[in-house]
Amino acid sequence: MANVTLLYSQSCGACPAAKELWKGLRVKHSFSYREVDILSPDGQELAERHAIRATPASIVDGKLKFIGVPTRQSAEKALGVRPLDS
């Protein structure tokens, strides 16, 4: 099962769309998902480890996969699942 971490910021205009995307995919696919505020200690550590300077940032299975809001298709590909029709 894939593991997704979304780094977000309270002031990020695109972050709600990224949250909505990942939460919607979680309904269709089985994967672990968590949201981490980039200003939290855990968020700062993740940002430093992955050299993240912008949000939203999606880390899939320990690797930075997306800065910004990914398309549904690219997110499903990163999860290693077969895309489902909407």
C-alpha cells in the first residue's frame, strides 16, 4: 500500500485543491494519507529533507513526487494504481 504525505501551508491558495484530490482518491484506492503543515516541526524536517520550498508538496512512498496540484491521472500513476473513470 502506498504512503502519501501532503505538505501544506495555511496561506496556500492551491493546497485545498490538493487536499481534495488526495482525499477523493483515497475513497477509490487504498493508501495511507496524512497532511502535515510545513510550519510544524515535522513539516520543517520533511521540507528540509526533500528541499521543498513551495506548497502543496506531495511525497509518495518517501519520494517527492509533486509540487503543486497533480492531475488525478498523474497522482494515480504515482500511487501505482490503475486509473479509474470518474
